[in-house]
Amino acid sequence: MNKKKSIFLIAALILILGISLCLFTVEQTQQAIVIQLGKPVGGVSKAGLHFKVPFIQQVQYFENRIVLYDATPTEILTRDKKNLLVDNYTKWRIEDPLKFYKTVRTEAGAQARLDDIVYAQLRVELGQHDLSDIVSTTRNDIMAKVTEASAVRAKAYGIKVVDVRIKRADLPEQNEKHVFDRMRAERERQARQYRSEGEEESKKITAKADMERTIILAKANKESEQLKGEGDSEAIRIYAQAYEKDAEFYEFIRSLEAYKKALNGKTKVIFTPDIKFFEHMK
């Protein structure tokens, strides 16, 4: 009885061992390929329990998540002949594990291939733009084009390029001061030009305002003289009409006004009794 029990246990162990050798598990964060006698025969992208032939087939696991590759900074020449030290990174994932294994085999091999692909596309795109555009206005558009072009070329290796970004874009140390000096000189030249144009425009505006002021004053003086002449003419007419109605009374009023102006307490007057000026004082 003990012998049969032992045989049963041994058989059960052999069966369990055989089943374990025939099955393999793929996690949610993994994908795998089955290798038979050194040659890949199939890819597995679904998580779960899968079957393989024991001793003949082996399983190679790969990452199923997005991988970040931080490239070494490299120098790239821009359209305006500036050396730019570009530090970029690439987000990628394995899209076809079977093709990936046949072409690059490992993540290290994939990153080496991506380094060549991304650098080539960066060199092409950045070489079509000036330094000022790259660091200020067109970087997002450039990186979108680099990502698209890199994804097309990386597909042949079973790789999907998700995104390419520039972390930093600096000038090489030996060129930095020279370029900054040129940029400063260019900004100072533009500032002088703007100031000159502003002064010229200011003079034009001032001259125009002075001319308009002169014209307005001339018109005002002309109208003032006209109104004054019309007023004097009207006063003379009124005085003449009043004089015609009662000449003696008018002469008397005018004499009183003359007395008021002449005898103001500050003027000393020497006259004879028969002077005509004081005719109405008698």
C-alpha cells in the first residue's frame, strides 16, 4: 500500500512538473515571444497563461509599457550656422515583439537604433530653422515632425515612437559668448533704429502740431480783428445816432467821462478860468 502511494505521489509530481514546463505566464506589464531551437516562432502580447513545448521551446519576455530613453547631448548645426548642443529624450514601446527580437533583440539594441534614428531626424529638422526660432517659436512644431518621422522609421524594428522632446538646447561653451555678443549687438542695433524712427516721428508730429497751432491762432486773430472792427463800427454808429438826437447832451456826457478820467486824484491840473475843457463845470 505504501509502495502504491509512493508511486502515485511520484507520478503526480512528474505530472505537475510536466505541466509547469508546458505552461508560462505573461504579466499585464509584459509581452513575450516563443523561441524554438534558437529561432523565434511566435509572439504573445496578451496577459495570462500560455502553452509551450517543454525543453524545445523557451520564452523571452519584453516590457509592454512605455520606455523612456534619455539620449546623450549632441551638437547639431542650425540653418544660420550655429552649433546647438541638444539634449533630448524619447518615449517608446515595443509594438511587435517578434519583429523586435529579430531586428534589435534587446532594449539596449533598440535604444542604440533609436539614437541613430532620432538624431538623424533632429539634424534634418533643426537644420532647416534658425537658432532664434528653435529656442522660441517653432520648437513644438519641430518636435512633432521629428516624432512622426522617427515613428515611421522605427516601425521596421517593431518599435513605436510615442514622443520625442528636447530637454535643453544650449550653445557649446566655446561659441556661447560669441553668439551672445552678436545677439546683444543685433538687439542694440534694432533699439537704435527704433529710437531713431521714434525721434523722427516725434519731430513730424511736433511740426504738424505747431503748424496747426499757428493756423488756428492766425484764424482766431483774424476773427478777433473782424469782430473788434465790427464792434467799433457799431459803437461809432450808435454814438453818431445818439449825437444826432441831442448833440448838447451827448457833448455833456462825454465831458463828464473825460473829467472822471482826468480828475482821478492822482493828476495835477493847472488851467485858466476860460479853458474850454471845463466849460461844463461853470
